Amino acid sequence: MAKVEQTAKDETGFEPKIVAFLCKWCSSAGSDLAGVSRLQYPSNAVPITIMCSGSMSPMFVLSAFNKGADGVLVSGCHPGDCHYLKGNFYARRKIYLVQKLLQFIGLENDRFRMSWVSAAEGAKFAQVMHDFVTDIKKIGPQTRLKAKRP
Amino acid sequence: MIDVAQLKAHAKGLLEKGTVRTVFGYRKSTAGLLAEPAGITEAAQADDLIFDPSCVQNLALYLVNDKKHQAEKRSDDKRPVAVVAKGCDSRAITVLLQENHFSRESVHVIGVSCEGTGVVDARKLARKLGNKKALAVAFDGADAFAVTTNEGTQSIAAAEVMAERCLECRSAHPTLSDVVFGEAKAERGLHTPFQAVKAKIKESEEDRWAYWSRQFDRCLRCYACRSVCPMCYCDECVVDSISFVIAPDTTAEEKANRIKWIERSPAKSESAMYHMVRAIHLAGRCIDCAECERVCPVNIPLRLLNTRLEMEAFETFQYNPGSDPELPTLTSSFRDTDPNSFIR
């Protein structure tokens, strides 16, 4: 028990809130596989299943940051593996532009990330989450785009 | 040099024959230096038309507004509308055609070339003139403006008082037109394109955030940038809950359950979100007419924000908005060679 607490909390006690938009056909199944394979990975992500990474609206990303997410992950099928054949190619272009815009206004680089995780890559999903949480813990809570609501 | 008499004669001819419903052009304003947009419906009024460096507005906006008005009036007049379009305006029209906002037959584009000099930046001109007040500005040769003030006319090098966007202009000549007046001159190239963006990118993340946070904090959310943008034609705007259409059969529940993506208060976080939503919606559509920046009452450098993604479109995806109405739009197309290394 003591060991679990140690891995879940660092010295500052900051636990990042991560919103993960996972494609229903690959990444969502990949996260399931990580779970059923009993892989240990940080539990900071709120998974939201979307039908395709191509259906990902930039509004979702901006809105998540506005509502206080410390990090946003978009994850879809590898290029060529899309259930809808080319949805992830559209996503790649769109997410690239969103990332450039967020960087330009000065949001920390590490807060927004995209990954390709297939349904068979439970271990990769665990690794992606682990890296993301580690990186965000280093930069601390997201305050720049967060709305100040009572 | 553009011959305004020919432009007037052409507009007059169109209206006399009745082949167009309205001619959108510029006329001398009664308030200040800059020309005002005019919708001309009578052949006799065609003599009011002007074209000089004070014609800064993007008239593509009036095509969009005209479409809305025609729908509201339930007009069955299917005649095309004519519009006076500079290089940048013609690109805006091309983007609207690309998006099937209206058909090619419904618009008669009267292209005007702003040639070597482009249009004037009223703020730069006021700074240059000091306490003298500019009353009129005219083309003066290939690289100067003749500025008339209360103390007489003087010639000013165009590069000194030209709008920022004109300095970087890559196609001053209309790319899409039914008739063109003025000499074809494609590239002005006084400044390297995207230089302001490139300088900003070199700054540190903290500096950039400090800069933008100051800008967004100032925003009043008057939505002038949205109103003046020919690309912001949606009836319902995601960032503005009062624009949601309420039909007679919209239930109270539907009204209550509409997603409010952002609050309407001009808080920094909400304004940041608003400007970013607008920037991302303009990715690959913004033709750099810089009207948003011109109309901003608090001088937010919106052109800098919008050209960030234009630079990406141009340099990474080799996409130049408004170059070809047949081309798919930036975000509705992809290539196998698109950047992939940023994805883990």
C-alpha cells in the first residue's frame, strides 16, 4: 500500500488531470488491453472515447484546457489502419495545426500530445501515459488557459 | 496605372443592361480618409465609384452579407452581383467558391490591381504626417502615394505608409476575375512573407505567453473581427451563445442544453479561447486581408495570430488559400507526406 502511494504522488502532491481522447477502434481498445493485461500505469487520465481521431474537433482540446485540464492527449489508429480508411490522416493535419497554434500563444509544449496506439498495443498505451504524466509533473499545473471560475 | 473612368464605365454598363443586381465598390467617404464600401444599384450612381489607396476594405464580406439579406427578403432576383476586388479580395472570393458558399455564376468579379503600391495604412500615415490631417490619398507612380493634407499635396514613398500585409503581398493581381483593370503585377515582395510570425516564434515560451496574455486580456469581445471577416459566415457561432438560432419549434429544454463552449464574459481565459477558435477556423482560409486587425478597437495583433497557421499551411502543406476554387480545402485533404514525427 505504501508503495502504491509513493508512485502515485510526488513531493509536491500535484496530480495532473489529463483528458485523453481515444479512438473507439484502436486506442480505446488499447487502453482496455493495458487494463486487462494488468499493466501498471498512472491513473491520471480521464478517457473519452471518440468514434475516430478524425472526428476530433479542435474545440474539444481548447475546451479541455479552458476547463482546467493539465494535459490533453489525442490517440488514434496508426496511419493506414483507420476503421474509416482515412480519418486519422485528416486528424494528423488538424491536430498538427492545433499544436502549432497552442505553442504559438505560449502554452507549454508538453501539454498537448498525439499518439498512435493500436488495439494490440496495451504496453505502448501504458508507456505513453507514463511519459505524459511524468512530463506534466515536471511543468506543474496548467494555469494559462484555465478559466477562473468560482 | 488603373484607369478609374474605365471602372466606372464598366459598372455603369452592367447596371444599365441590368445584368447585375448590385455593384459593390468603393466611394469617397464622408467621414475620414478611408473610402467607404458602397452597394450601387442605379447606373447613375456608378460615377461615385473610386479606386485609390484608401480602398482598404475587403468587399468579399458584402457578398456574404448580401446572400444573407437576399435569403431574409426571400428575394427571387437571381441576377449576379458585381464586386470590385483587389488581389486579396479575389482570393477571399475564391475561398468562398471553394466552400460552395455561392456559385461562380452568381458573382461578377471586377478585378482591380493595386500594382506596386498596395493600400494605405491609416495609422502609419497619421504617424508619418504628425499633426497634419490627411484628406485624400492617390496613387503616384509605381512606388509612391500622393497624400493631400490641409497644407497641400505631398508625395510619400509607398513602402513607408503601406499596410503591413501589402508589404508582404504575394499576389497583388486578382487571381479570379471576369474583367481586370490595372497592370498585372504579381509579387510585391518588399518584405519577406511571415517575417513577424517568424520573429515571434524565436521568442521564449514565457515571453510569448506574456505577450498574448496581455493581448487577450484587452479584448472587449465586441466581435468586430468576426463581423468584418468574410470567412466568418456561420449563422450560429460556437463562441457566442446569443447567435444560436431559435426557431418557433425550439423547446426550452433544447435552449438550455446547448453547449456553451465558452462564457460570454470578456475574461482572459475566455477571450483567449475565442481568438484561438477563430484562428483555428481560419486555418487555410485566411487570405490575409488584415481587416480583423484594422477594425480592432483595442489593437490586438490578430493578423499575427492568423498568419501563424497560414505560414504552416504554406510552408508545411504547400497550401496557398484562394489560389484555385477547384482545390480541396486545407483540412479536408491530406498527403501521405504530412508531418508525422510529432506523434508518439
